[in-house]
Amino acid sequence: MGDAKQESFLDLADITYLTPANAVFSRTKNGFPAMRAFLPPVTDDLTEEKLPPEWQEFGRVQFHRAFPFDAPDEFISVLNMDGKEYGVIRKLSDFEGEAKALIQNELERKYLAPAISKILSLKDKLGFSYWEVETDHGKKSFTMQDTYRNMFKNSENGVVLTDVDGNRYLIKDVLALDARSYRKIELYL
């Protein structure tokens, strides 16, 4: 045990990291994110032979944060439109300029979560809660079903709410809400 090299999870996992040296991001003619990368050709699952990497056009891609709250700019998965992973961007800060801006814009669009600053109205009826709030994107109204199950803490005082349509809303610090807003949400905390 003393001589054995201790490996971390990252050493054990077979992860293809995408960097500016092996991946180029751009937009398609329709404005969607696309990738050209220096990766081994994709083969079927039955092929055991590992082919050498080559520059390939992968077309339209999407981005997914592995840790959207704890590390939003690290471990960003790059996937095809069917959800198959091409690789992982270890740190967004590795990229610069247009590529970085493209990735950031796509992540902001995908993970849009208006920050609630004030709860104007909150009513419960038959297992649903009806919310009227002020956010950093203006006044919003939304409905939550089974409020207790669709509200979770993402930090010591932060809460994420998910409405019936799958939209997310963020309260960065429930203790920073005004007294009226806090009293309306206190029951659910």
C-alpha cells in the first residue's frame, strides 16, 4: 500500500479533454454552435481498434455543465444533438475570444435562471403554488407543482425553484429578501 501510486478519479476516468489545441468552435450558417476537432474517428461500439486522431467536422454541438452550481465554468461536456459526448472542456478559461464568448452565450441561454429579488404573491391551491415575483429579468409569474420537491438548496442560503414547465428560478440568498418576501417562502424552507 505504501508504494502504490494513489490515483484520483480524474486519472481513472477515460475523459477526452477539449482544448484550443484540439477543438475549434464556430457557428453554423444558421447561428448554432459547431465544432471542428482533432479526435479519433467515431466507430461503432463493437470495434476495439483505436484509430489515430484526425481533424474532423462534427457540426452542431451542445454544451452541458457537469456541476452547474458548484463549478459552472469547469467540466463542460460537449455533445452531439443526440446527447453523445465528444469530450469535456476542463476549464472555460482555457479558451479565449470568439470561442469563449460562443460557449458562454450558449451556456447562459441554456441555464437561464432569473434571480428572484422579491416575492409579490405566493398562493397554494390543490398541490400547486402560484408565484408572482420580481426578478433581474422583470416581473414573472409561474406555477409549481409539489413545491417542496421542486425547490432545492444550492448553497447555504441559496434556493433553486423549478416550475411546471421546467423553468428554473434562483433565490441567491433567502436571508437577503425583504421581510414580506421571506415570510411568504419561509414555510417551504
